[in-house]
Amino acid sequence: MEPLGESQVLPYLRNLSKDFKITLVTFEKKIDLNNSLKLDQAKRFCSNNNIDWIILRFSYRPKIIRPIIDIAKMIRIGLIQIKKGVVLIHCRSYIPSFAGLVIYCISNTPFIFDMRALWPEELVSSQRISKNSFIYKALIYLEKLLLKYSAATISLTDAAAKYLINQNPNIALSSKIFVIPTCVDLEKFKPDISQIYESKLKKVSCIGTVLSGWFKLEMLVEFFVLISKKFPNTSFEIVTKDDPQIIKAYFSGYDFDHSKLKIFSTNSEDMPLKILDHSISVMFFNPGTGKLGSSPTRLAEILACGKPVIANAGVGDVSKILKENNVGLLIDNENSLAISDSINSISRLLEDDTLSLRCRKVAEDLFSLSDGSKKFKSIYEGILSS
């Protein structure tokens, strides 16, 4: 019921349910379950697509043992569903995959390790755990078990797939690891024909959370400040669920016209219109091993709308995509000089009258929801036929 589920789970299942009988198990937050209108819409979606939806309550507490409790719930439900005829388990992210591994050991039912990102490395990058900690070592050990015993492993990026193959030479990963990036509904996110040849810098945006441990908010602030000096008529938007007051506090030490900055959240239905209102969108993440597996949803959505992206290096396949297709700007360093150099290149980028069409083409080639669904279908069929 969260935006990511609406964009990265349900659309795939809608397509896959045409060929497979699907039971969906999710943990939902109380605030979403209390939204009766939204809950009814989600239930109706599942019913219309012949998807059985099992809803569990999400909770952070008790903090230390909560994941173990949730894994136990998933194992119980999984074993019950197997008795009802389930023959393949698709586990989205690490904790569900731990449950999938146990179910496999008990019932020999194959499971897919859809890792989404390199979670242990992300925890280290965001300084939530240390690389020398017992938790990290335990997660890496469990990750190796998932890679070894899963029927297939899904990575969001080529960078993460190559990293895992190199790190696990004793596991025959090459034959069962598949790269499916974060995809986008190209019918929902699409360019405005009237804007295709627009060359002026009017509004600069950032979409999604900026207060996570892996986003470089200070770099974003400096970028916005420098753009406001170079292009004084430009306005700025941060579309996020994060606390606006916390974000605004980061701008307090700068000479910046706060009236030109809007910080707000929006529902997933309105996101395409918001993106179309932006000239260019910015995303800066903490680089490193922890981000090799990241395929930002915002990247696919922005390019699908025919808009360019400014990003930093070291995040999944982002650098490769921007460089090879010339659909944005890459900042290799976070110092002021590198940021200023990138700002000087914005005008030249926007003056390219093929830019919007090029951005859309990249989205169609790399991030098509239809193509992503077909890849999942092929993986399912390959496992079930073996």
C-alpha cells in the first residue's frame, strides 16, 4: 500500500497474474490499513487480477526480535500455501528470502532471491552496523546461503551482479543471476509533447527521500544554492514524505531565497504531472559498495517523462546509463568546483533538442514494465520446467 508497492509490486503482478495464480503476502503499516479508501482500492485491484492477498501488520517492535517474528510468520504461511498448491516462492528482499530458504529446506519448494540491493553493504554504508560486527558477518553468511540455494537470484544492476559473482567464486552464480532494473509503467509516465523542445531551466527538483542514511543532502543543498546564483529565475522542488522543517534547516546557513523552494509530498497518481513540471531532476547518493545494487525508482520515472537527470558516480548502473546515453550530467566529486562545472553544462544540455526523446528512448529500452514482467515470466517458467 506504500508508493513503492504501488509502482514496483502491483504492476508486475497485474501482468504476471495473466499466466500464473498468485498469492501475495505483505506487511502493511497501521496508517495505511486505517485508510479504508486506499485499502479497498488495493483489495479491489487484487480481486480484479485474481490475486489472493494475505495482509500482515507491519511493526518495528520489539526492535531486536521483530524480524525473527516476521520470518516465523512467513514460514508458517508459506508452508500452508504449499499444501494448497503453491509451487514457487518469489521473495522480495532479504528478510522474506530468509523465510524462503527455510521453507525450501523443509519442503524443497524452489524460491527466488529477489535481492533488490546489497542490503548488508547498505547497512554498513549508512553506518547502521559495522563491517566488523557479528550482525554483518551473519548477514553475509546468510546471503551466501541465499545465493547458493535459490533457484534464481534477481539483481537490480549489472554492477551488483558482477560484484556478487566475483565475491562468490564457489557458487555457480553466472547461470542463475538475472538483472532486472527498477521498471516503470511507460503508459503512466510519459513526456508532454509540447515540452519536448523546451530549453530553458525553470524548475529543478529532487524526488523521494533525502533524509535516509544513504542520500547526500548536503550536496543537494549546495547544488541548489549554486544553481540559484547562476540562474536566479529558477525555482526548486523537493517532492518527498520527509519532514520539510528538517530539510529546510540544512539551507539555513546559505544565502538562498527560501521562497523559491517548495517541499511537499504527493500521491503516486500525481507524480507524473509533477515530473513533467520539472526541467531537470537531481539525485545524490552515498557511493560505494553499498550502492552498487541500487536502481533508483526515480531515475526510471524521470527519464520516462523525457526529463534529464543529474547524479553522482558510484551508484549502481546510473553512471553508465547517463554517460552512454547522454541523458544527464554526472558529478564525479562533491566539491564546489565539480558542482559548479556541472551547472555550467546544464544550459548546453537543455539546448539539445533531441534530449527529451533520448531520455524517453532510454526508459523504453531499459526500464519498460512490460519487458520486466516478461523477464520474470521467463524466469518462473524456467524454474518450473526444470
